[in-house]
Amino acid sequence: MTRVKIVEVGPRDGLQNEKQQLDTASKLELIRRLAASGLTTIEAGAFVSPKWVPQMADSLQVLQALDLSGPVSYPVLVPNDKGMEQALAAGVREIAVFGAASESFSQKNINASIADSLARFDSVLATARREHIRVRGYVSCVVDCPYEGAIAPAKVAEVAARLLDMGCYEISLGDTIGSATPNRVLDMLAAVSKLVPIDKLAGHFHDTYGMAISNIHASYQAGVRTFDSSVAGLGGCPYARGASGNVATEDVVYLMNGLGVDCGIALPRLVETAWFVSGLLGRAPASRVAQAMGRHH
């Protein structure tokens, strides 16, 4: 049976874009429930400036409360050396670094060119190698950018290859504004997979135009076997106007179950978790599957 790995990004990428603050105990309960549903990679926090991302201010406390040596991997986002110091202090075993395929997005998001933004990670990756910490690379705006429109697939391939060369074990390709369609995703994957083996690529799709599941299916057929998703469809991108959130994990699991693909996740438990976290945020899940299965199934 084919296997697909799902990387749960709700507690980090999802929550960081939610206006309502969740307390540390609620975040830990969310992570506990996600792990209990069978997820084995759960993004647990980010060592970024609390001034810019207040929701991540308690990442150290969250990580200190988790078992970082157990079977579940809890990667954290690290933007620079200062973040890396905090990650080391927390004892993390895996980090993620973030590049963009769009010059305008890179400038507006972190005030640096793509080349400069990647150069900033050299010392982070050197530390990671020394400390035996795994590093995952993200590339944002792999199809379209909110500022400059369509992005050339060759540009995405170039950034992904640079991250691979720097030592990232996997590159997650992000459709940041959720405007991609399957044909454009396949064109982009064709270009990227010339420089980065397809088994080192992951898909990270937003559902702004309702295309995320179609794009995941197309990527799966092209050979991608790792996908990022967010329980209950938490969070959007704060820098991309009108971008609704990440694709909901339960929708991806439903698709994979239907394709006869094993992702090791108990869908009813996951749906319960979607209703749980949505309840904390005072709304219903942004997931078709959670809505269809209901709160008590």
C-alpha cells in the first residue's frame, strides 16, 4: 500500500495567523489530540519576534512540555541565528527555514532579496549540522505572488535547489495565495523535480479558490508523497490579502483514504480535534469533511 506523510502545520502556521490568542494549555491539548489521531509530524511553534507574531510568544513553554525524544517529530520555524539559539535551548530535533520564489514577496515579508534571505540561513544550517538537527526548507509563492503575479517555474526550481544544497532534507512548496490550478502545479513540479528529487518535495496548498484538494491530487499523481495541512483549515497568510487558510488536514486524509493510500491517521479522531480547536476559536471548522461528519459522529 502506498504511504503518504502528512505534516500538520495547524499549531504553528495555522494558529500564528489567527487573531484570537490561545493559551499554552490549549495549544498543548491541541497538539496532544493531533498526535493521538496518528499524526507523526506536528509543527509546534516558531522562534520569531513576539512583536510580529504574538501567537508564537510561548513556543519555548510549549516545546518544554512536549516529549521531543519520542516517536512524534515537533519541528519549529527558525528565521535567524537568534531563533536558532532559542530552538537549541528548547532541545528541538528539527527546524524549518523559509525562503520565497518571489523577489517582491521576499522584500515585503522580510525586507531582503531572495539571495540575501537564503544567505542568512547559512549559519543556521551550519549550527544544525553541528547539533545533528534536521532542517526542512519552505518555498513560498511557488505559483503566484500577491505582488508580482505568476512566478516562473525555473525560479522556484532554483530556490528549492539552493535549499537542498544548503542541507535541507525536504523542500515544501507553498501555494501561498491559493490561486494555483493543477496544470500550473504540474508545470512547476516538472521544473523543480529536474533539480530536486521528487521524493524530497512536499506540497503546501492553500484553499483560497477551493483548489487545494485538486492540486494535492495532481501532485500525488506526479509522485509527491508528503503534504502539509492544517487541522480545521486554521490560518491564512497575513501578508497575502484575502488568502483563506491552509487546506484542512481532515479533507486531505479523506482524499487519501478514498485513493486507498495509507497516511496512518484516524479520521474520526481528527475531526473531533477540528471541532475542539474551532470551539476554542468560537467558530465552526473551515473543513468540508468536518462539517459533513459533524461534531459527534
